[in-house]
Amino acid sequence: MRVYDLIAKKRDGGTHSREELEQIVNGYVSGEVTDYQMAAWMMAVYLRGMTDEETAELTDVMAHSGVMVDLSPIPGIKVDKHSTGGVGDKTTLVIAPIVAACGVKIAKMSGRGLGHTGGTIDKMESVPGTRTALSQEEFFAQVNRIGLSVIGQSEGIAIADKKMYALRDVTATVSCIPLIASSIMSKKLASGSDAILLDVTTGTGAFMKTVDQSIELAKLMVSIGTHHGRRVAAMITDMDTPLGHNIGNSLEVMESMDVLKGHGPADLTEVCLQLAANMLVLADKGTPAECRAMAEAVIADGSAFAKCKEMFAAQGGDTRVLDDYSLFEQPAASFELLAEQDGYIVANDAEKIGSASVLLGAGRQKKGDPLDFAAGITLHKKRGDYVKKGESLATFYGAADKFEAAAAEYRSGLGYGPEKPEEAPLVYALVTKDGVARY
């Protein structure tokens, strides 16, 4: 069948066979299918949708467009975690050491930040000397030796996804649930883990803005993973307000270490404990209650923090900074953002806060932009807090000439009111192959 006919088939609401999906996806990777043909097909998918089976096949075809990582040289169940992204989302740096300290192997590939969302690899590289580009042999050897390694994602994984994502970005087809699900899950299937926990963030700082949208996406991703023989669960977590108080690379590492030391912010600690417990459940370590207790125990006895230091040391990082934060690269200047009136903070838009941190130099406006590891924001007041005029809402760190633009961006997402707003739950639901449990 011609590509033209495949576009017409989806335009008219037809369902593709695996062979047809291979023709479209592999043809696009090889250059036989043009950008304009792929753009037309993706818009047809956006408007007409896909069946769950069709989406599962598309995901597998995309996964096989690049390297399929074989983790079998690492014995035992390997569990991965993926977040759909957010502001101040530093959970990987906390839960990977917790789960590894409980005896589950973590061989994780993570990404860099783009736009208002941060990336785990950038945060790790703010620890001086840390290597995130390990050879496959080094990666496997480290996981077998200490049970934990987090590295940058290989360029060869899910090649089709890289091309398709770049095109979706400029053709108004980003917010298409079958295309989002296949994009995320193709990378996860190619990364080789036996079990996958998905953290589907919801709200202003997330890609999915409503809980119902997030549950729809989570159900589809769990279905895809199950179809391909993986154990998959998804947590729906809140991202209307950033997790914790710090946004920025070294700032988020410091806050993550505080959680591992047992004195981190309550919201970040709670979400991390729930994520870690669900990863341990997927690894057959016990009931949800038993796994929660295990996660709490390795924080309390210091073994999770010790495991984190062991990982950074194995990858060349200067672990002294994890104990003494003054050894991190220091910001050029700081600035206090003050409240302009009395009242409760009723809106504290996470996306605006993330964008303000990018303007300070903590993130990238386009791929390849350099980062200022010390730049970022520490929140002193969040949604639901009462403030008086002149009180500090947040401290900005970075170059002084960037403070004005960043402050304007931050304030554009800020709202005051006379009454305390209703508290949003940290976790809305857990989605498994057995259904949706709402909290």
C-alpha cells in the first residue's frame, strides 16, 4: 500500500495492521516517508485516534526502530521509573537509592531538561565530576556491583520517537494520547527493564492538565506495557505546585539529599515514599504496607543516603558536596521576591515558576543551551500559605541581570485571596492492570 493510502485510511477512521505501521514508521526513519506525509498521518491519528491494540503495536515498532537494551547480564528483577515531567521533580534522585538499598537492581536511563521541566541527568551533573555517559559494559558492571546506576539515555534508543517528537512539536500534534503513550513506552520497552512505574504528573506544571486526562494516559501506558509482558503501574501525582521548595539543578540535589537524610520537605518525602513502595511491590518485595515500611527503614538507618553516595562515587562524582552543600558551585547573586499584598496564596503556577527558573539559567530554552548549575529558585511560600506584604515569597539565584524578567514571569502565575484554598492531594490515583484506585 502507498503511504498516501495509509494516510487516507487513518483519515477515514481505519485501523492499521502491524505491517502498515512498520511501513510508516520505518519509512520515516529511513527517509522514504517525508516530513509532510508523517505530519499528515499524525494529524489523522490526532483526530481519529487509535485502538489500544494499534497503539501497542505502534509502540513496539517505534521501540524496535533503534537499539533494544538487553539487561539479562544483570540478574534479578530490574525496575524502572518514568515521570512525565514537572517542576522541581527530583524524585529519581531519592527513590532510586531507596529502592536499591532495599535490594532491587536499578539500571536507569534518564533524560535532560527542556522547557520548564528539569532533567535528572542535568541535576546529577551539578555534582562535580559525575559521569553520566557510561559504556554498556561499565553500566552493567556498576549495577551488578552496587545495585544502582543512572545514566543518560543512549542516542540509539527509539530513533523513530526522536524524529516523530520533533515533528509533533511543530505540527500541533503533541497533545495526542496515543502518540504520547507510544513515545514514552517505546523508550521504556527499549530500555529493557522487567517492571516500570510511571509517575504521571497532573496540573499547571505538567503536560497533562487534568486528572481524568492523566488517568486516560496512564491506563493506555499500563495496557501497552502489559501487552508486551512487562509489569507496569502508574501513579497520578499533583504538579500544580512544585514538589519541595527548590527548583534548579544543584538546589534540587541538595533537597533530594535532605530527604535521604530524613529531614526533607514533607510533600516531596511523601511522594517519594509512595513511588518507592510501588516500585518495590512491582519487584515482588511484599505488600504495599510492607514495601512502604522498607522504604522508610532505609531512610531512617542511613542506608539509602549511603547508596546514593556510592552511586555518585562510582560515576566519578565528588561526594563531599552531598554532605557539605557549600562545596557546590555558588550562584553569582541572589534576589528576594517580596509579596505585594497580604493574603493567602491561591495560585502558584508551577509552569510559570519553571519558566522563571529557565530565565535564570537553570534550564534550556532550546536543545544544547548551556546551564548555570547554581541558578534556580527556593520557595518560601507556596499555595495555601498566608503572606504579609513585604514578606519573601522566594529567593532567586543566578546572574543579577536576569532577575527582573524571571520575577515578572513568576508573578504572572501568582494569585492572592482572602481565604485559604482547598488543599490538593499529593497523589490522586494508582493505575494497574486491574483498574484505577482513586485516593
